[in-house]
Amino acid sequence: MITVSRAINTPQQVSPATLEKVNAAIAALGYVPNLMAGALRLSRSHLVTVLVPSVAGSLFAGMLTALTESLDARGYQLMVGQSGYDVPREDALLRAIIGRRPDGIVLTGVMHSPQGRRLLQASGIPVVETWDTTATPIDMLLSVSHEQIGAAVSRYLFEAGKTRLAVLSGDDERAHLRAASYVRAALAMGLPEPVALYLPAPTTHAQGREGLRALRRSGKDIDGVFCTSDLMAAGVLTEAMVQGVDVPGQLAVVGFGDMDIAASMSPSITSVHVDGAAIGAKAAEMIAARAGGQRPAASIVEIGFRIVARESA
Amino acid sequence: MITVSRAINTPQQVSPATLEKVNAAIAALGYVPNLMAGALRLSRSHLVTVLVPSVAGSLFAGMLTALTESLDARGYQLMVGQSGYDVPREDALLRAIIGRRPDGIVLTGVMHSPQGRRLLQASGIPVVETWDTTATPIDMLLSVSHEQIGAAVSRYLFEAGKTRLAVLSGDDERAHLRAASYVRAALAMGLPEPVALYLPAPTTHAQGREGLRALRRSGKDIDGVFCTSDLMAAGVLTEAMVQGVDVPGQLAVVGFGDMDIAASMSPSITSVHVDGAAIGAKAAEMIAARAGGQRPAASIVEIGFRIVARESA
DNA sequence: CTGAAAGCGCTTACAG
DNA sequence: CTGAAAGCGCTTACAG
């Protein structure tokens, strides 16, 4: 066992003859060392956990892919947890995660529950909060300002000559931040108060269609709408086409996420781009640096966003 | 430590007074037991690994969600690996997975590489192959027949009066099976040989648009097309709209996956439904049964499919 | 270059 | 009801 361990980890410390015998035996038996035992011994699990609201959501797909690949390249594996749960459930999930002693934890959004913050802090595991912003991160932060995004979209539509705004928003926390800030910015520019509709996340194409119908039923004469996801924006386009509403002439539409479909629709969809792949890659890098004993260059990194102007607005 | 372990796992074996003291200390310290150590001792990791071609793909989203939730309900956690790799890479990935000693491994597709099969078999870990079919599963199988699907879609289009068929397919293995069988079935019904276009997976809306343009450039007068994903089918609809092609009159379109967007597009998309959620839930159930020492009722389960008829075909 | 020994943090059968 | 001891499968400093 000792020699086997050395043959695998430090083959130069083993004589060629022995090495050959050991390798033959390994191949014959299909032996794969137990990484958990090694992890226990070295207290390095080479495991990283990410918590997403839902694995099915396409918004975080870019981040997940980049995270998986960046970690993989560094010899880490990714565990995925779904955090779209009530608070007591989240506590249990957090305990299950910390119990595995991952070398890092990536959170989608910031952790607000004091109980959760305490658990994470006490664990001593490197934590990266992402996709949101806060003055008091638990540890590291890849910051995205949904308030800035909401305000920027409001301004964008205003500058495109639209004045009667609406927002179709998911009912998750970050979508709420965007929507609220969008409404505030519109009011600050002297526009009438935008109509805000909140729909259960993750938002869908069908909700986009239903959302536009609801807006038109409301009787308000809307000329610009911000959707919480590109799928939803595509749904709005479909409904607009069916109802004979001209986009962007009568109605400008802005999406969020800059998915493939946004560029490829007709009309193509103006959308807010947030670099999810950069978030994933950066998070992997920060955690690997920590595990290697270094302080990362900066523990708070601003991710930023841009509005990709296309035909729909 | 002994008493702490008992306080957590078998509190009825500890006096109320001691229990209270221990719990107070646990809360004060934020102590979370090391599950890896427990796993090593009990050789039950309560970890399940799933290998998907890509985390970003929406086709397996339903399976992943169901798998996460079903496992969670049984006290298991899910690890996710991306298998969209070359063969030597897959070998390394498999070793990294087996090294963690998960209580089960869920594979998307069947494992063909003899090397991979050997490793998995030697590991003794319960394996569930899914989303494909084979006469020689490694262990358990949740079988989906892509050959039957391809033939059924061919027949469906024929019965709808379409005779000049095409297929826009991803270049992954299972999509190839569907496309090849679709072509064979068309020939068997006496139709001219369908045009098959293969595009890099995961397929996108943009590829659907480009695919239809390519089909039209080819000069063949196509009246029915089977797309490897609903997103691609939506892209075909967009391109058809732009080019003024009537769907389904001039061109019938069938998708695959029965995503939300299929029902919600206009025209709505006829699509092949495979119950991914059932695959996820069933896989979790089979693995949990094995870990509990039982043989599962059946180690090969046919999942089946149905064509959901909508406006596009 | 190779082996015996200790220890990572748990759990559990065994005494007390 | 509570504690001392062994052992899960590794890795590594220490002898030989």
C-alpha cells in the first residue's frame, strides 16, 4: 500500500522494476485510489460546491459550464446544490455541504440569513458570493449590481424615445432589485410610474406571452418593456407578432441574459449581457488560489454588464 | 467526540442533560460533522455522480432537476461531471469520479469504451445508464430508443402528407441514431432519401435558422423537417417566418425535447416528449434501493416517448 | 529504494 | 448512560 501510493503520487521515488509491477497490478484490478481517504488525510477535498436557485435555469448555464471546466482543469470536481428552497431547508442543505468539507463554496446571490452566514463563516471554507452585491460579503464577492442594470435599461428605453414603460419580472430577489430600480429611475426621469408584473421564477416563454396579454388587458398604453429573461422577451415577441403589435415601433423589448436566442430571433432582442462565464472562471481561480494558500489579488471583483443593442429596442 | 457523535446520530442513547450541553456547544461553535470521515468509516458516501454531455444543455435539465430533488429527499447529494470530452479525458474523469466512491453513478447515454466499462464494473459502484438503449448494459438501464423515435417521426410526417423530408441533427451519438433511423424509415416507406444536415451539439436557435437556409440553398424542395431540439425547431420557425414560408402548409416542423417553448411558440411546435423527470426520479430510486442492499424490481426499464401533436406539423 | 507507524475524523461494538 | 479502542484507506515523515 505504501509503495502503491508512492508509485501513483511520486513515481520517481520508486525503482522502475517495482513501478512496473505495481502498474500492472493496478491495471489488472482496475484499482482507483479512494480520494475521500486521501482528502481526510490531507484535509484537501478537491471538491467545490456551487449553489444555484435551479439547475434547470438557463441564466446560470454559462457560469456552470465555465466553473466546471475551470475547476476540472485544476483537478477539482464540482458539486451542485439547488438553493431554491425555504429557509429551514437551506440550513440543512448548508450543513450537508459544509459536512463534505469542500475546498470552496460558490453561492449564487449573497447569503442574507444570519444563521447561514454564521455557519459558513465558522466553517472556514472559502466562500464566493456571486451575481449580486453587498457591503458585507461573507468572504469573496463577484459583484453584479442589479440596481445599476435596472436604471440603465430605464435610461436606454427613455433615450430610444419610449416613455410609457413596463417590466415583466421574475419574483426572485435579484429580479426584484432590477425591477424596483428600473421603476425608480423612470420616475426620476419624470416618466409616469412603470407597470411592474411579477411572475414565478424561472421565467418562461409562455410567461412572456401571458405577460404581454396582461399588460394590454390593463388598458395602459405601454411602449417599452423590460423582461427578466430573454426567453420571456422571446415570448413577448411571439405575442406581439400574433397581436400585430410592431416591435420596436409600437413596443420596444429588452431582455436579460443575452442568450443565443436573443441574437437569433427576428427581430433580434436587445438584451443585458452579464458575463456568467467570467464569473465561473474567476470563482474557480479565486478558490484555487485560496486552497494553494495564497490571498487572491482582490476579494471583491466588479463584474459589470452591458446593454447589447439589437432590433427589438 | 464519542458522546457528540451519539448526540447527533442516536440522541435517545444520551441523557437529556448531556444532550443539552452537547447541543449548546455545537450551536456555539457552528460544528458540522465531517461527512467524509463518516463516509470512510461506513463506506457509504451518500454521494451520487451524474455525467452529462454539457451542464448548459436544456435537454437534460428536467432529468437533472428531478435527480437533484429525488436524491436530496433521500439524503444524497449530486455531483455533476461533463462528459463532452475526448476519450483519454473521459478516462481521467471516470477515475476522478470512482475515486470519490459515490453510492451511484448516472450516465447520460450508454458507455461504449471497453476501458470505461471495465473501470466502472471493477469499481462495484451501482451504475445507471440512461437516455439510450443497449443489449449489454454495465448494470442498470433506463432505456430510450432513439431508433424508434426517428422512425416514428418519419411516419408521423408521412401520415401528415409530407413526402420530401429532411432532418437537422446535432452531431452527438444519440441524435445520429435518431437521424439515421428517420432516414431509413422514410426510404422503407418509399419516399426519396431525406436530406440530413449535422451540426455541432448542443444545437441552438441560430443553427435552426442557418439550417433552414442551408436546406433551401440545397435546391431540394423540402416539405417536412425533423429537428434535434426544440430550440432548433424554433429557429426554423423564425427563419420560415422571415422567408415567408408557411408552417405547416409548405413546411412541417417537428422538434425534440418538448420544452416549454414548444407549446408556447406561434405556431406551436409538434415535438417528441421523453420524460426526463421520470428518468431522474427513477435513477435516484434505483440507486437508493441498491445502497439499501436491495435488488431493484427491474434493472432495465423502458422509458418510452410520445409525439405531442401541435400546429407546426 | 522500501517498510512500519502514526494520524486525518468519524462510528460502533465492547466494557464498565 | 458514558468512555476506551479499533478501523475505514489513505499519506508522509522516519528508519532501515
